[in-house]
Amino acid sequence: MNSVSDLDSLAGESIVVIGGGFGGLSTACYLADAGADVTLLEKNEQLGGRASTLERDGFRFDMGPSWYLMPDVFEQFFAYFGKRPDEYYGLTRLDPHYRIFFKDGDRVDMVPDLQANKEVFESYEPGAGDKLDDYLRKSERNYRIGMEHFVYTDRTKLTDFIDPVVFKNAWGLSLVGSMQDHVEKYFDHPKLQQIMQYTLVFLGGAPNNTPALYNLMSHVDFNMGVYYPDGGLAGVVDGIVELAEELGVEFHTDSPVAEIAGRRGGFAVRTEDGREFLCDQVVSDADYAHTEQELLPPEKRQYDADYWESRTYAPSAFLLYLGVEGDVDELAHHTLVLPTEWDDHFETIFENPAWPDDPAYYLCVPSKTDDTVAPEGHSNLFALVPIAAGLDDTPEQRRQYRDLVLDDIAEHTGVDLRDRIVVEETFCVSDFAERYNSTEGTALGLAHTLTQTALLRPPHASEKVDGLYFTGSFTTPGIGVPMCLISGQLTAEEMADDAA
Ligand SMILES: Cc1cc2nc3c(=O)[nH]c(=O)nc-3n(C[C@H](O)[C@H](O)[C@H](O)COP(=O)(O)OP(=O)(O)OC[C@H]3O[C@@H](n4cnc5c(N)ncnc54)[C@H](O)[C@@H]3O)c2cc1C
């Protein structure tokens, strides 16, 4: 069980949190529980950040995250406040966890039954079933040690790694080397390698640039399972907002912050419409670069424009939200459609930014599990193609790509949606930039590359401004809903340490 250090020193502080994504919501809960007076200002009309909801003609789409992974992290988050997730939302374990259509016509389901998965592995490569056991044993160990010593514990300095306990536990962990090298040690078959690596897209990385430590994701996916919360990820947002309200957090939506100004002993946070919120401390969950470059004066920034230009951003995405007539029997709740050779797609994300000709993509069909997300007799689905952050997404480009994706779905899954669509919206690079003030329109933030992981990510506490803090996916531990919940805890702990 993760223990949270004492936050009592924050009692009585007045704190403004900028941004109502999972990072901001989580931080606000910890601070309010500690007795701080917390006001959260969110730019958009709803809370949840990248986990916003789109409603059209009886269809309700989760616009961003759709995989509920690491249920233990949610349990620990709620437990800190003396609650359980099921007091706020129910969970259904998905079966299959997901389906993969390989574009050579092959198709495979990964299911909650490990023995069945081992048989699938064995059918591709003799001995691969037992190797899956070995792989998952290691991945489970990495998960246990990694979560305790590296994820729930913020190690901000290199010397922190010299702690003998950490050193002992880090021994044998695959901290260095790439995921590509790690997976190749176990499996020769390219399809098995793809199955072990697809979760990297959640971290915004590619097999050759993501540290091997992240093989812990296979424990998450194979052993812990894939869940659907009632109401989708929006149901989780609602649950955490309800908890935050119980703890006394005050929310203001439609409140884009324009400036963080210093004043004697504290801050004045000004919104675009001229309101001013005075406080002792500020936490920003808005993208780090936006906060530093646009809300602070130049002398108060830790990084310059060159720093932000030189970062590796996690992919943006081309998203196509579709309400369609009838069923889509061939698809599972989570479906991946993968070219057997996917290096070209990763290359168009990280090396040579371009719209991928032969995309690897993800289809989400929540109406398979939840009949409240689509009118009767209809299906709710979205397609997500990871693309490079910063790409131009002109209306013409988006129209062409929409056609390419719908053709590709029909060809490779057998589901022809083209004349059944009743509701349709796209969301892409420029929308991420506009709606969330996202840097380069990245969907996810800073990629977890070898040089942007752990202490190499930007810090929670500003080194230039006392009392200014950062939370959410740009900081540690990083990208993903569970990680952002944990970043709320880490930020609050650092604030409490500084205040003590
Ligand atoms: C398409 C997509 C699919 C994903 N899939 C998954 C998944 O399946 N599972 C998973 O775990 N994770 C997934 N993720 C990642 C996950 O959603 C994010 O890592 C996480 O939600 C980010 O939370 P955050 O708090 O860091 O930032 P955000 O959610 O971006 O929150 C930041 C908030 O700050 C607000 N803001 C910005 N500027 C200002 C300002 N000036 N004033 C006031 N407010 C401001 C923004 O509007 C936003 O609400 C996905 C993300 C996307 C986009």
C-alpha cells in the first residue's frame, strides 16, 4: 500500500489550481483534504481535460482516454480519502481485453484467461507460451518495484538513485536499453513483438526510443486486466469531481487563465475576462510549456523557447468520432488494426513527420459494453490514429484522411461504416492546441523517451518562482490517467515539504 507523506503543513493555505484534467483534480483533492482553501480554474466548459465528453444527437463520446488500466492506482487514490472507486462508479472487466486485426488478414484476441493467451503465443512460435510466463513474471516484478520506488516516489536528483535500498531494488530491473531490444530477447515472431509493444503508444513512445522498464505495462495489461468504468472515463471524471466537491474544492469552468502575477507574499491569478484570484500558492496542470511561456513573464521562466522546441513530443492524434446505424459485430470494445510492418508508421511520428499512408490505429466501441452511449439500434465508436505532433491538419487533409481511415477499416476488419454514419466529428492537432493549449498539438505531452523519463522530466516545483508548482502529464511520473492521479500526490507532497 502506497503511503502518502504528511500534508498538514498546507492547512490554511489558499491555493489556485489551473486546469481541471486528472492531474489538477487529483492535486486539488490532496490539497483540500490537507485543509487548504482550493480554487480550480478550468479554461473549458467542462472538467476532465483531455478526458472531455462530446455529446451529439443521443451519442456520448469519451474524447480522449478510453482504457481504464491499473485499477490499483484508482483504489489507492480513493483509499487515501477513506473511499472506494465503487462508491463513485462501477467497473466491468472486458473480455476480450482487446482484438487485433493484422493487415495481412490474421486476427487475434487477447483475453482475461492467461492460459488461452499462452496458447495463442505458442501457435505463432513454439516455446513462446512459456516465454510469455517468464516475460510476465519479470514484468510483474518491475511493476511492483517500479511503482514503489520510482513512480510513487519522486526521485528528483541523480544522487537519489544512490540510496542503497533503491540501488538494491533497481538491480536486475531493466532500466536501460530500449523496449525493442528487451522484447526481441524473448520473442522472434514480429506479431508477438507487436503485441508486447502496442502499449507504448499509451506512453507516447516507439519501441526503439522507450526504456525497457516500461515492459511493466505487460503486467498491467495481461495480469491486471482492462476495465470499462460506468459512463466511460467521463464517469471517473465525475466521480473525482464529486469527491473534490465533498472535500471543499471550488470549481470555475469557462475560466481561461491569462496571467500568473506575483504580489507580496503570494500571487494574483488573472483570467482572460479580467477576474483576479489572490492566493498563497499556484499549481498548474495546464501544459508546462503553455504555463511557462504564456502565463509567466520571461524572467520567471525556467526554460526558453529553444528548450521546448528541442523536446520529443508524444504523438498527436487524428480522431474520428462516429455514430453509426446498426451493429459492428466484428469489432471488440477495444480493437487495434496493425500493419505487419509498423516501423514506417513510427517513423512518420518521430523521425520524418508526415501523415502515415498505412496507419496503425485503434478503434473503440463503448456501445458494446454500455447501452447509454448510443441511441437504440446504433453503435458509438471512434477511430484514433497516432500522428506526429505539430503536423498541419487542413480541412482538406482531414477530409482525405477520414476517407482513407474508413476505407482501411472496411478493408481490414470487414466493417463497412461508410453509408451508415449518422453523426461524425473529427478532432486533430490544431484542436488539441486550441482546446487544451497543448504544445505542438500533442495529445499526450512529453514522450517517455530515454532522455525524458523520471528526473529528466520538468520538475514539480518551479526553480524560479517560490510557491509555483506543476502537476499532470508533463511532470513525473508522466502520461496516462493513473500517472496523472499519482502526479497529484507527488505535487502535494512536495508542496507540503516546502511549507513545513
Ligand atoms: C486521444 C487520447 C487517448 C488517450 N487514451 C488514454 C487511455 O486510454 N488511458 C489512459 O490512461 N490515458 C490515456 N490518454 C492520456 C491521458 O488522457 C492524459 O495523460 C491525461 O488525461 C492528462 O491529464 P493532465 O491533467 O496532465 O492534462 P489535461 O487533461 O490536458 O488537463 C489540463 C487542463 O488544463 C486546462 N488549461 C490549459 N490552459 C489553461 C489555462 N490557461 N487556464 C485554465 N485552464 C487551462 C485544459 O483545458 C485542460 O483541461 C489519452 C489521451 C488522449 C488525448
